[in-house]
Amino acid sequence: MNQEKTKTALISGIAGQDGSYLAELLLNKGYDVHGIIRWDSVFLTERIDHLYKDPHIHGVRLHLHYGDMTDTGSIERLIKEIKPDEIYHLAAMSHVRVSFDMPEYTCNTDALGTLRILEAIKNSGLPIKFYMAASSEMFGSSPPPQNEKTPFHPRSPYACAKVFSYHITRLYREAYNIFACNGILFNHEGTRRGPTFVTRKITRGVASIKAGLDEKLYMGNLEAKRDWGLTQEYVVVMHLMLQQEKADDYVIATGESHSVKEFLEKAFNYAGLGDWQKYVETDPRYFRPAEAENLVGDISKAKEKLNWQPKIKFDELIKIMIDADFRKLKLTPPGEGDKILKEKFSDKWWKVD
Ligand code: G4F
């Protein structure tokens, strides 16, 4: 284990894709990690089950708590009791399409949730460092490439809520001297990505077609362009932001822009299925009333100030995700993705799916 000074972190949204990897990273660094999970009648903790230990065992360093971003009392209580050194605020209703169906819930959770945490930090009087998961969606229809100076033009209720969160985080930094950072992360994907987001929907769909379980994949807007990176690399930079001398905001991306169509083409080819057009149909239900058409990040600031840049780009990401989804269906993966992970990350701190 790579021991740093023992610190305590609180992660909202610990059971999500980003939260699970971040928890793994921080545990590996010797942190005590507390995570907030939402109550449900079934367990929603599949992504962190491998990290969880019975709390009765002595020396357990992962602690889970029920709470909710809409429940001020639970947020204040947890911050008071845990007294974290760092808070990583990742909890959100994160599906852009769904935010059009549930705009009020989305804004309550994603916008006011951030304010509730910041108020609790302010009222606690503790020197807590705060990471806020902002989003490339905030740029919306602003022309690419987008960086920290690009104006926001949000194109969904989700993106509007994130713009509020971004500004309230900046305001609490300026007004109350809280060490608060916005990570403006572009799309980040991987084998723990939820199956309704486009990359995972495609890689799962491809594996399913290859296994003979499905014949078609129904998709939305194939022309939209995104900047897709690997999540594990992005959670590293969340931690890095809170270790700087000064709190600041950073764009985190790969700097490459590709369309959904290109993703389909590469994924079907890599899986040995040939022409994607034989398998893909569009369905209006997956289109959005307004779309962010072309998002691609300019990471000059993160490169210069954080000395960060990603190792994994578009082609490699697809191979890594397809290999994992093949394995899940007991298919033999083409294997290039597994090789890339092995070669580029000799010091893997996460469980490979
Ligand atoms: O995978 P998506 O749903 O991700 P989106 O909307 O870019 O947002 C994701 O990344 C943001 C930046 O990190 C996060 F803030 C946010 O929480 C989320 O994680 O869609 C990507 C693109 C869109 O343009 C969408 O219209 O793919 C297009 N698309 C085409 N067909 C589809 C589909 N998206 C989904 N989910 N499903 C489809 O069938």
C-alpha cells in the first residue's frame, strides 16, 4: 500500500461509477473513507461490494452511511460527526436525457444538494477541502474546444443544475475562503459505467449481439460528438486538485472529439461483427429536446498546473470496454484492451472487472 498521511474523506455518490473508483484510490492511499449511499429496498452497492467489510471488524477503513442530497439534516449530521478533511461531492441524478423528464428532482438533487453541503461545511467551521463534480455539459452549445474560460450555454436541466453548482462552489471559495474546486470533467467511461449511458450501452449491446442474445441496438442521436476518457484516470485528478496549494477549477478531458457513429463503427469492428449499420436502428425516445452537439476539452491548464494528462484515448477505451463486456458474457475477448491496461498501468489500484 502506498501510505500517505492518514486523512478522512467523505464521498457523496460512493456507489456510482466515479465514487467506487475514487474510494478504491483513497483506500489505497491510506485514507479512512466514508461514503453516502441512498436508501433503497434492494442493495445498490454492487460497484463497492469488493471494498466493503463488516463494520464490526477492527480497523475497517470504509464506512457507509445512509443520506440524501435532498435531506439537509442528514448532510449536516454526517459532516459534523465525520469531520472529514476532504469532501468529494459526486452524488447527482447524472443522466442528461432523464433530467428532461424529472427537471425539478434533478435541480433539487444536483443544484441544491451542492448548496446544502457547502452550507454544512461553512457552518461546521472546519477546514474541509471540497471537490465539486462539475460537467462538460455546462458548455452545451458553446463552440469547441472548451476550456475554463469558455462561456456556459447549458442544454438540459441537468446542465443548468451543474452551472448553479459550479457558481455556488466558486462563490463559497471567494466569499468564505473555503478550499473548493470544480472539476469540469468531460465524459469518462469504463467497465463500471451504467448501462444506459451511450458507451456502455454500445459495448454491452455489441457483446450481447456477438453472444447471439440480441439482434438489434436501438440508439438516439448518432451525430453528437463527445470527448471520452477512462474514469480511473479522472478520479486520480479529483484527488490531485485537493492536494494543490490553491483551490481552482480545471477542465479534464482527452482533447479528442468523436461521434457516437464513430464509436459504433469501431466497437462493431473490434468485436469482429463488421458493418454496424446491419445492427443499429434509431428510436426517437433516445433523442433529447436539446443537445450538446460537440464537446471537446482543452486541458492546457490541467497539463501545466497539475502535470496531468490521460494515457487512454478513444480507440483504447473502446477495446478495454468491449473486452470486459465479452468476459461478462463468457465470450473470449479479442484481448487488445486487456493488453493496453496491463502495459499502461503497471500499478493498478483498482479491481479489474
Ligand atoms: O452517454 P450519454 O448519455 O452522456 P452525456 O449526456 O454526454 O452525459 C454524461 O457525461 C457528462 C460529462 O461528463 C456527465 F456530466 C453526465 O452526467 C453523463 O455522465 O450521451 C452521450 C451522447 C449524447 O449526445 C446522446 O444524445 O450520446 C448520444 N446518444 C445517442 N444515442 C445516446 C444514445 N445517449 C444515450 N444515453 N443513449 C442512447 O441510446
